[in-house]
Amino acid sequence: PPLIFCKCHGTSRPGVQRRFLIVILLVRSLQRSCTPWLAISSSVSSTYSTHFWLRPLPTCSNFYSRARCFSDTAHFIVTTRTGAVENMIVEFNHFFFYLLPSSQMADEFLIQTRPTKPFEGQKPGTSGLRKPTKTFMLPNYVENFVQASLTVAKKHQKPDTQFRLVLGGDGRYFLKEALLNAIVPLCAANGVEEVMIGENGILSTPAISTIIRRYGTTGGFILTASHNPGGIDGDFGLKYNIDNGGPATETITDEIYQITTKIHEYQTLDRPIPIDLTKIGTTDYNLKGGKIFKVTIVSSTQDYITYMKEIFDFDMIKEFLNGGNGKPPFKVLVDGLSGVTGPYIRALLIDNFGLPESSTLDCTPLPDFGGHHPDPNLTYAAKLVDAVRADKSISLAAAFDGDGDRNMIIGQGGFFVCPCDSLAVIADNAESIKYFEKNGVRGFARSMPTSPAVDRVCKDKKIDVYETPTGWKFFGNLLDADKVSVCGEESFGTGSNHIREKDGIWTFLCWASLLAARQAAGLSPRVSDVMKEHWSKYGRDFFTRYDYEDCTEEQGKQVMERVEALLKDPGFVGRTYKTNSGAAFKVLSIDNFSYTDPVDQSVSKNQRPFLFSNAHFPGCTNMWETLVCVFCDNLLSLSHCLRFKHPNICTN
């Protein structure tokens, strides 16, 4: 059906000045009637819930309509007597508008410069800008950050390349509003030639990294607050990824932040572009001055699943999971936590591996994640853990966070695999994965708070290992320089050089691959047996992370100040601490972690205070304004455990 744009000039009661755009979409029926959709927007955000009338001019006496606004969609349904659309006047709540059909006006979008003022605290963290949803909903809040990001993106754009961006997010509350009303218009007005948007606005963080790299775009915006709660009373987030598919470097995020502190205007369009996020394909839109702005809606899952097929042996995994060569099926349960990974899980398990619907859990993306915290750990993914404990036939389970980059691996009976151990096991079994069998393994990297379990594997295999500050962006240079193949963090994040983000589904497929390879080699495919063998060979790190949530920023600062004071105490080194069980820990050294990037020699100082004793305490950190984390790690070899009467080293 034709899309007709109409300019509307209105007058209103004294003291009220507004200008509206009305878009009419005609759908003709056999009775020569039509059902247009009217979308009304203004510079002042409003939700209308009233009836309005279209009054015909004398030349169109056969035209009449009556409509009602649906507040949940902010659209209007209008019915007419005939299919004729001519000049008409709209009366709406004492506003009168004169409508012109598209044949009488140019179908173009105008670029406008609008004034604004800076907001405090728009400094991106380790994974972008995260704030309460209501903060992002403030007028111009999204626009300021996006304008700053686009300004920096243009500055760092490679010569002779098109300015193209990938857009998408985890489906949380306010995603479509931010995407269509702010980000897309700003992209068009700031010289972006094409945006590639996930179907329904949905794209996981790993999928966006995949698409950026596969299609060679300038970068992309990811609308997510990761594992933080969603909803109007939850959190929202916005992150800019660069052309390698990874998070922006500290240099770029610092430039973005500096612009946000002094921004006074931004460029956008005179009205939002009417984009149908459900229809895959490319549409061209005309901008004033003859420029074309392309909008491409892409499948949320296709490129990512295709890439996973290149990395893993899907035939081997499918046979392993369904049972083959006289072996019973290997039952799995995968939880999307009502986040973005739901469509990917279904495409993977049901469409490709032929597993039943019962192998999935909470795989419908919801704006508020079903009222839950989409964080894959024993606390917030307790529903999955309880299900596995109750059903002993489930041999492998996994959960992914809101945007799909974090994961939790669970074995039979609820056997929990610590993320630090998961990284080490993948390092020890990398040859069982088709991608590494073909390309080899360069090295490994971990964040500083992550236990050194992988270090001992790398030492045994004579492979380099790197220790970086917290934040996936610090792995970027190592990956681009081909120094490492796999990276991991204690915060349930694991990934490889296939993209530049951590990847939850990739980690699950790694475990499925190594378990399938073990079974083919005549070894036990039980997750617990894999861990027992690993600990027996390399020793076990007893790693614990304590999260103190809902702290104020001031409380976080006080904790850090006390830790800093302790580190400066000259009597601290050499002091011995005893536990209730009789174990003694002597402080051997203290430090304040500093990192020099081996690729570009950039230095990141004062990342996290920590101390060493005969155990490893990465210390305390105010990771976000409302969360204080304490990490503790204690390595015990098998003989050491037995000496201290710990026969359960090989139990969970």
C-alpha cells in the first residue's frame, strides 16, 4: 500500500505552540474503503487518549472519519467512507490542521540542529553507559550520548570507507523508543550512509560483533545494560562498538565523555523515519539535499548461527545430543532468562539440533525479563539450577544473560562450573573444537580478578597467557594482534578471536564439543568427571566472589579508601591471618594493579587494589555505583588438600 506523508500546520489555544507530523498509510479494501494509520509526534512527548475527527473540505464532502488513540502504541486507527484522500482539515483537541497529500509535497527528511545541555556522568564504563531507565528517558539524554559517539566515530573512520552502523539490543524496555526516535534520526543527520537493524530491534551483543566484522561496518550501537534488571524501574544501557566488532577503547570512550561534558547541540531529522522493524530488507529514504539514507532490517539470528556452523562441528554435536552409535541421548536444558538469546537458543537447539521444546527455558525476550534479574549465576538463575537438580537425566545446562555475552555452565545434578575453571577447561581441550583444530591456538588472556587456573594450563602447554584489567575492551588489542585466541573473566564471560565480544552461546557449544569428543574417545562425558580430572592434574582454585548490591556511591568510596589505607600500612606485609578451620594466610606482598598493553604500550593504572599471600585476593572494587565486589581465590593442589584434610577436592 502507498505511504503518504502529510505536513500539518496547526494553531491552538493561546500560549500553546506545537507542530505535528501525520503519516497516513492507506490499506484499500474491496469495498473501496481504506484504513489509514496515523502517527502523530511532536517535540513534546505526549500520549493521547481521546477521539478526534477529520473534517472534509467542501470539495471532498464524501469523506468522514472517526478514530481513537491506543495509548500503548501511540497510533490512531482511522476509517473512511471511500478510498479518496484529498485535502482535509484535522481537528484534534482544539488543534486544527490542514493536510496535504504526498503528491503536493516532497517526500524528504530535513536535517535539524537542536539545542541541548550536558548531563553529568555520561562516562562509559567497562561496557558502555548504564543508568536507570528513567535517566535515559530524560529529554535529550540519549541524543547527547549518541551525538558524542557519532562525532568520535566519524573522526576515527578509516579513509575510503562507507559510514555504516549496526543497531540492536536485548529487547529491554525503552529499546524501540530510543532506537527509532533518537538513534536512527541522529545517524541519518550525522552522515551515516546505512544502518543495519536487527529484526524487531533484537540483536545479541555477540551477533552485533559478528555482523560488524562480517559486513565491514564502521561500528555499531548496542542497546543493553547486560545482566542488569530491565523495565521502567530497572536499567538501560548504550554502548558503542568499533570496526573490529569490540567495545570502544579507552581512548575513544574518553573522547566521547569529553564531548558529553560540553555538548550544546545535536543534529537530527525533523521527524522520525517510519521504519517497520518486522520486515527484513533494505529501504532508501530521501534526505534534503539529495542524500540517500539506507535502512536495512536483518535477521536477528541468521548471520550468527551461520558463523557458529563454521566454528563448530554441528553434525558431531547433533549426534551426541540426540544419541548415536549405540549411545543414549545427552539431555540438555538451556535458559534464556527471558533475554535476547531466546531466538538464538531455539534456532540452535530446535531448528539445527532437532531437540524438543522441553530443552529450552524462558526463551521469549521480555522488556523486563519477566521481572527477574537476567544474570546467569546460582542466585539469579536458581530456576534452572533447581530444574537440573530435580531431573537427574539432564546432563548439561546453561544460562545466558540479558544480551547474550555471559554464560553459566551446569552439570548433572546441579554441578556448578566456576567461570575461571570453564576458561581453563576450554584451554585444555581446545583441540576438540573445529575452529581451533583448523586455526591453532595463539594464547590465552584473563582479567586480573579471574583465578589463575588457566595460567597453569598454558604453562603446561607452553602457551602465552596475559593478565588484563577488568573489561572486555582490554582484550581487543591482544585479539587483533593475534596474540591470544581465547579470553575469559570471572564474571561469567568467555569468548575467542572469532569475534571481539564475550559469547555465551559460543561457550555452551565449546562444552558440547569437548564432551562429544570425550565420549567419542571413550572417556566420560559427565561435566563433573571433566572437572575432577582437571583438578587432579592442575590443582583446584577455590574462587569466590562476593557482591554487595545497592550500595551508594559514597559507601563504595569509603570501602576503597579503607582498602587503600590498609595497602599503605607498613605493618601489613608479613602479617598472618588465621581462619576458624585452622588455616593460616601470611601476607607476602601487596600491589596496585597496573597494566601496560603489549601491543600499543598504553598504560592503565590503579585498576584494582589487590594483595597476594599464600592465597590470591584480588581485593575490593566499586565496579558500578551500586555494587561493591570482593574476590577471593585460594589454590590447593591435590596433595595439599589431602594434607589439610580436604578429601572433597574433587567434589563441587
